[in-house]
Amino acid sequence: MRAQLARIDAVLIQALIAAALSFAHLHDVASAAGQDGWKAWAYPVSVDLLLVAAWRRLRTGDAKAAGWCWFVIALTASLGANVATAGLLDLGQVPAWLRILVAGWPAVAFLGGTLLAHSAPAPHQDTEDRQDQEDAPDPALELPAQPAPEPTPAPPAVAVPAALVEHARKVAAEHRTRTGAAIDTPTLRARLGVPAPMAEAIAAHL
């Protein structure tokens, strides 16, 4: 456990030293390019924050192309400042192109940080969610089939004597003459004094 903590401490110390040196180099380049006061200190902060944002995007696994793009841009800015302060560039006579790069860096850093922080999730995640929903079984399809209802048997046919049918015709004719309308089954049943099934069977013969 102590050996592991010692290794971690050594890595952290090394990272802090490297960050401090890079921070100072970025400050010196910004200051030499005409950014004085607090503005010169803000440049290394923006570079480091963009590096952290790009690294976090790479760790999450979403939109790695954008993460690598902005990570390389921020890393190039940091390495460029380190090289520029190593004696290869006269900080007393900063060229115009470097002044332009330094002046335009805030807009670049703002764009990169905004895109990394507020970009939409990877499209494949939505596709996987839809695929999972399509693969989910439909509970309605898993219900056991219900047996078909048995057909209701038709009522048995009622035998109607011919004489009763003839009498019913006379009653129906008399009812039409008197009322001007065809006789209905309840009235026919009442006039004949027969059960309802018999009245319906007689009415079918009329």
C-alpha cells in the first residue's frame, strides 16, 4: 500500500511540475504578444481547462473524434509555448502571426469548451435504446389464447298446425282492416292466447 502511494505521489508531483512549467511558458508567450496583466495569466488557464475538458470527453467514450480534435489543439498550444520560450523565438520581437494566434485563442478556447461541454450524446446510444425497446417482448403477445366461445344452439323449431296458421291469417287481416297496420307478434300472441315461441312461429308463416 505504501509503495503504491509513493508511486502515485511521484506521478502527481511530476504532473504538477510539468503543469507549472507549461503554465509559465504560456504566460510568457501571451505577455510577449501584448497581453499584459491578468490577461496573460488567463491564457494558460484557458489552455489547461480545454485540455481537461477534452480528456474528460475521451474518458466518457462519447464523440471521441471531437475529444481528440480539441485535445490536439490544446496540446499544440501548450507545446508551442514551451518551444517558443526555449530560445527558438525572440520574445522581444514577437512576429505578427504569433500575435494573431494569441489574440484569437480566447475565441477558439471558448468554442472548444462549449462544444465539449454541451454536445449531444453519441447517436449509437439512441439506436441501442430503440433496439432494446424493439427486442422487448410484448406482454399482449405472450397471453395464452382464449378458447373460442361455443355457439349458442338454435331454439328448437315449433310445430304449428295448419288450422292455427289459417286462423292467425284471418286475425291478422282483421287487424289490418281495423288499424291499417300489420299485426305485431305480442298482439298476435294476445289474440290467439298462445305461448311466445308459438306466436313467433306463427308470425313467421304470415
